[in-house]
Amino acid sequence: MPATSSREGFRLLGPAAEVTEGFVVPYYVAEHKRRVAVARVNGDLYAVDDLCTYEACPLSAGLLEGTTMICQCHGCRYDLTTGEVLRGPAMEGLETHAVEVIDEQIHARIAPRI
Ligand code: FES
């Protein structure tokens, strides 16, 4: 059964305390068969797809420098705030997801894959 949320279209990912400042935590959203990475930078949470668009390495296992996510495999860089590619070899950006904290729990609006 999918985790539900009080907000339309949002689903529960986990406790907000799991995502500490400067770290990225991966979540698997089973109903959408999708990995989502949630990061906290300067107190704000960001949610993007967790798999690099180049060769699908998990970005949550890479590096986070400010709002730049760096893939460990071939060094692609993405802007966490927009999903935009900052440096290739990836050409395609990451999908971003709306995220918010409700009652100390992280909720995100994850679009199904088309
Ligand atoms: S898989 Fe991400 S840079 Fe190669």
C-alpha cells in the first residue's frame, strides 16, 4: 500500500530528521518504480530523481557541494534546485519534485513516469 499524505498528490517519504544538513538520502517510491533523492542545503529540502541521466548511477552516493550534486561515476554535475545539467557528459536534466515537511515528516509530489 502506498504511503499517503494529507496533501493532494503528495506522498510520505520519511522523517525529516533523516535528512541532515549537507546530506542526501535516497527513497524508493514503489508505486512509481522510482528512486528519489532528498537533500538538505541551508535548511531547505530538495527532491530530485536519484539516478543520473547518463548511466543511472545513484546520485545520493555521490557528492553534494552547496546545491550541486556530483555523480560519482563520470562526474556529471546537476543543479539540485532546477535539475539542470551543469556539466556533462549527461545531456538530460533531472526531474525535480515538490517537497515539504508536515508534522516532522517529508512529503513529496512524485510524478509517475510517462
Ligand atoms: S552515470 Fe552519472 S556521470 Fe556517469
